[in-house]
Amino acid sequence: MITVFFFFPVVAALFMSFTDFDIYGLSDIGFVRFIGLSNYADLLNDPLFWTALKNTFYFVLVGGPLSIAVSLGAALLINSRLVRFKSFFRLMYFVPVVATLVSVAVVWRYIYHPRFGLLNFALDKIGIEPIDWLGDPVWAMPAIILLAVWKNFGFNMIIFIAGLQNIPEELYEAARIDGANAVSQFKSITLPMLAPTMLFVGIITMIGYFQLFAEPYVMTQGGPVNSTLSIVLYMYQEGFRWWNMGYSASLAFVLFLIIFIGTLIQLRVQKRGYEG
């Protein structure tokens, strides 16, 4: 079953990336021609590909660490002894993860509204001019990042809470006896003990953020002026709007290669951390 539903589609898509498969190929396979590496060569000369690649890296390199930091902060807060009703806060922070993106997008589009949005209303109260969050190329991607962090941080928070609860309390008691403050305990105990959890969260966050699609598709359609166009959204447009299925498949495998290299880098960095 794995071969049928996973390996066969992957191999078929890889073969498709070496062809000019388009809408005519759906009706008659005879229209499909093998063109070798032409699709991959065309990528290198495609300005939209480089724009989408730049936007995707911007989203990953800014949104990924921010999401992990917010997740870790929320996990530390909920796991502390100072917070009561921990189950309630875990539930509330996890609700955005299971909420449908369409309903979330409706709410956040209102929050980002240039005239009536709650965010601009708050900025106006402190003397800052309203911002066209989704209509300004400078602010559109930060707005998408803020939405994505809010939507997704609860999942990693649960993983971090599990990791924190596996750290022996005796380590913190010994550190307190030695006079270590909260910051020293966090740097010397919490972070080293959370290293495996951090690696896992870092990898799954990177993979998920590289596959940015739903947020810009629902909120901006890749605009304004392609400032929120991602690799996956561009892949969708080429494959299902313009029916350049072979070209779209080549985009998919370039993205796979990028994610694979990123995963290897994280594993290597973590390994050096253990050796150090």
C-alpha cells in the first residue's frame, strides 16, 4: 500500500518533471514529450521562481525562529508553578491549530483592515499612522508571518511542554542550592535538556514553513506584486491554473531538495552541539 500511494506517485512526479506534460497530456499521453532537464533550466531563468524562493526563505528564516520562540515561551509559562488552570491555557493556546484557516483568515482580514481593523485602531491610539497590511508589499509578508505564528505555535508548545516535563526536577533543585538564578537554570539546564526536542521542533517547523501555501492563497493570492508568492503557491498556479504540470513537478523537486539540505544542516549543527 505504501508503494501504491507514496512511492509510485513520487516516481511518477519525478518522471513528469522531465516532460512537457500539460493539459493536452491529460487527454492523450501521446502529446507528452520527454525534454530532459529543460524544466529545471527554465527555473534558473524564471524571475517568478526567484521571487517565490526569496519570499519563502524570508518566511522560513523569520517566521520559523519566531514561532519556535513563542512556542517555547508559552510552554515555559504554562509549565511554571506560577500558572494555575494549566489545562485551560493549553486548550486555549491549541485552539488556533485546529481552527480552519478560512475562518481564521476572515477574522485576521478584519484585524488587518486598513480603515476598520483592530490592529490599526490600536496603532492609532499610540499615534502611528494606519498601515495597509495586506496591500503594502513591505508589510504583506510580515502580516502573513504574524498570522502563521499565531495559528501554529500551539502545536510546538505541546511538544515543548512534554519535553519540559521530562527534565528531572532534581536538577533545578541542585541548581537553586548552588545559587543559580532563573536565567542560569534556563541556559545550563533547560536548553541542553531540550536539545533533542528543539531539533525535532526545528525540523518539523522548517518543513512546514517551507510549504507555505494556505495563508497567502487565502489572504493575498500571492500579492501585492508577488510579495507573498511562495514556492508552493507558485507550484499550484503553474500546475492547476496554467496546467504546466511538468514545470510544476520540477518546482516540487527543487523544494524537496531545499528541505532535504536544510534538514541535513540542522542535524549536523545538532551533532556538533553534542560533540562540543
